[in-house]
Amino acid sequence: MRTVIFDLDGTLADTSGDMVAAANVCLRAFGPGACLDPVADAATAMRGGRAMLTLGLSRVGWRDPAEVDRLYPRFLSHYAAALDLQTRLFPGVAAAIEALRAAGYGVGVCTNKPEALADRLLTSLGVRGLFASLVGADTLSTRKPDAAPYLAAVDRAGGRPERSLLVGDTVTDRDTARAAGVPVILVTFGPHGQAVREMGAQGLIDGYDALGAEVRRLIG
């Protein structure tokens, strides 16, 4: 089966507002200068909680990784309590995935968000049932850009790596695809915008209406 695996944050949905809000709850104790901006820092949000906490702390002179480790469970707790207040699917996501399924493709998700949170979020957004597999940051002992989570997502969706590709929005997704030896399509409407054109992806889309054609071009 031909298989398309999707990243979640910044690819299927804009999660930056809720991610930044949760990080800021933790960072306010270090002063207003540590807090992140949901627009200007959206790209950092797509790299996850640790990246946001590291950035915020660095702005006020804290550079101890142990402090990030201490704050990270608090971030997850705050995020879990309000993970879908501002988050929205990108336009055309559901229709594009349904079209892939109707054409016989397997579809799944491979994300560096913890699996339980990813499952809850996709369910809240009304699209969890569209995906045959979901592999999160804690599903295996490794996470992207290691190839193992991607390969597991392909396998659990009923596919084979040689007829699969990854759809993402960051250099982490590009590196994951390279590690797995598969093509990657990067979206230009995520937080990194047109900068993804410099990342060496095999495909690019400016909207989900273009996804089907790019998938067919790359894996048939």
C-alpha cells in the first residue's frame, strides 16, 4: 500500500497559540522578558516544549538545561489542560486526507508530541478517525529525526517504506525522511513559511489542495 505519513504541529494544525500559552505559564516566574510571542515565536513552538522553555530562559540569562528539565513536566501539565483552545486545522486538511484514503493510500501521523496528547488533540479536531496509525514522541524509545518512529507509523498504517513519504514543515521532518530514505513534502504555510524552500525537500505545497498531485508525482 502507498502510504502518506503526516507530522502534526505546523503541518496538520496550527498549534502555536496553545503551545506558547502553556510555556508562558511556566516562564512568567522568570519575568516578562522570558515570555514568548505566539506569532513571532511560532516556529520555536513547532519544535516543542523544551525548545520554547530554552528560548524563554535564554532571554533572561538562564542557560542551565536542568532548569528546562524541571519546568518541562509543568509545561506538559498546563498544555494538557488547554491544548485545543486556539488550535485549528489548516484549511483543506480533512478533505485532502479523505481524498488520499479514497484513492487507496494509507495515512498516519508521526509527531514529536507525546502520543496521548496527540491522540486527544486529533480527536478534538475531529480527524483522529482518518488516520490508521499514530506514533508520538514517547511511543518508541526514539523520536524524530530518528527513522524508527516514521517506519513504525508506516508499518502500523499497513504500508511499506519504499512506497511512502512524509509530509512536514521543519528541518526535523526533512532529516527524518532522509534517515528513512523516503521523500518529504514540506508545507509553506506553517510557521517557517517560505523558508522551507531552502531545506531540500522533494516536494512543496502552498495548500492542501495541491497535496494529491505532489503525492502522486513522488510515489505514484
